Amino acid sequence: MSQKEDHLPQFVPQEKATLSELQHQFNASIQTIDQLKIKLAEREKIIDQARARVQKEVQPLVREMVTHRVAMVQLLDEAYHQEDFPRLEKEKLEAFIKDQASIMVHHYGAEELAELLQRYEVPTPTNSEANASKVKEETQSLLKNVLGLEVNLQDLSDLEAFQAKLDQQMQEEQEKREAQRTQRQKSKAQQAKEAKAKTQLQSISKASRRLYTTLAKLLHPDRERDATARLWKEEAMKKVTIAYHQDDFFELFRLQLEFMQEQEHVLKQVPEDQLTYYVQLLQEQITELEDEHSNYYMGQDAHLYHDFGGTPKQMEAKFRSAKKGLREEIQQLEYALNDFQDPAAVLDFLKRL
């Protein structure tokens, strides 16, 4: 028996006859599903290729870059504690170390800098600063707990600027509450959409069970005496079982029509009420595939596809650019590690910040 392509048969106009509207809908649904499945398969292949190449080609460079940046932060930390830089440059160095350590810890998982980062995030106040610090903390706590505002009371001398900052934060807090209210409304709409999708999936699942039961009876190989037909039925039953466990109505439907062709049944013999039901289920299948397709733009792999996906030529250009950027950064870090051995070079770097 010839091997069939994984596409559903369609209605073909007979001589001196035209297809009904329902038959046209059936054909259009089949074509749409075929196209969506091809796109999904291509996108999945691209994602798999990109993920494998990132692991092999990009991640080693990222790890090398992280090693160099960690070493740079540690070297600057030593300079911060050992060298007598001017106050302004000292403050710049503290801010730079804190920023770099935070990026390394939170974005690249460089836990070896966690303790260092904590020291810069929570500086220990001196005895002379203790009382003033306590008053500022209490004032900030009051503003936060009563008004929900995060403010820094480093300087209360410029009351106009301080008031402007308070006004800005109050405006931001109001916008945040509005956004939360909008999000709650979206959540209700999302819940309704999910409930509808669940109902559609349940409908498809019920149809899948009916098709599976029908096909299991028709394709049971033990009831077939012809050796060639029995072999075909064994292979077909394997496909049916896999499709059923994956709840793939479309594949079960394709196998049913394939069996009808093998048994010399023709598609036009399907009753109209059954065809109407098939068209409905195929439309639901289209919706499910479209949702799956949109996940590539909004789901967990969206960032990966954006950075490294596309045509083979586009992928090659993106990987080449990413690796070039990482290699250049590594080279710059190597220069910095060498230069920062000299405190004068660190001071010159801080003056240019």
C-alpha cells in the first residue's frame, strides 16, 4: 500500500457539479490547518536550532565574559578599600561597583559577588550618623506606610525639589493603581477566554474519543486475515493510539479519512450533518493552532526567536553579531583588568564616568 501524505483529502468538484458551501468550508479549513501546522513545525525547528546554537556557540562566550566582569568588580572593590581616591571619584566608584555587581548577581547568577553586593547595598553607618539615620528611617517609614511613597531624605534643604519629588511619586502611585484596576478587568476577560478555550478543548476531546473508538473497531488487526492488510492496520493502529494519547483530533480525523480511502469509501458520502460537525471541530482546531502560533511571539521562547530566529541567513547574521559583540566586550574587559592594576588608571576611568 502506498504511503499517504499527512494531509486530509478534500472535496473535488465532479463533472457538471459544483461544491456546496459546506464542502467549500471544509476544504478551506483543511488548507488553513495544513498551513498552520507547517508554520508551527518550521518555527519549532528554528527554535530548536537556535537553542542548540546558543548553548554551543554563545553560552561559552557569555561565561567567559561573566568571569572577566566578576574579576573586574573584585579588582575595583580592592581599589575602593585600599586607595585614597577623592570623595567624588570614591562615590562614583562605589556606584559603579554596586551597579556592575547587581547585574552580575541578578542577571547572570554570579553568586560569588553576592556578599560583595550586599556590602555596597547596605552600608554600615558610623556612630556620628546613627541618630540622623534613625530619624530619616522613621520619617521614610511613615511616608511609606501612610502615603505609600518611597522617598530619600538625603537633603531636606531644597523643599521645592522635595515637594516635586513627592508629587511625582504620588502621581506614579495613582497610575499604578489605575494599571492594577485595568489589569483586573483584563483578568476577567482572560478568564472568560480561557473558559471558552477549555470548552472547545473538551469538545475536541470528546470527538477524539469517538473517533478513536470507531477507528479501533475498524482497524483491529486481529480481525484481518489478509497479511498485507493486517500489516497496514497494525501500523495505522499505532498512529491512531499515538494521536489519541496526544488528544490530536486533527490527526485522528485524517486517519479516519485515510482508512475510508483505503476501503474505497469516498468523502462525498459523508452525511451533511456529520460534515457540519466536522467543519465546526476543524474551526476549533484552527483557533487552537492560531493561539499556539501566537505564543511564539509572546511566550517563553519569544525572546530567543527575536534574538536568534529567522531565515537561515538571518540566523547566521544574528549569531555572528552576538558573538562579535561578546568577543569585543571580552577584549575590552581584558584591557581593563590589565589597566586597573594601576590606581592612576582607575582614577582616570572614574573621572571620565
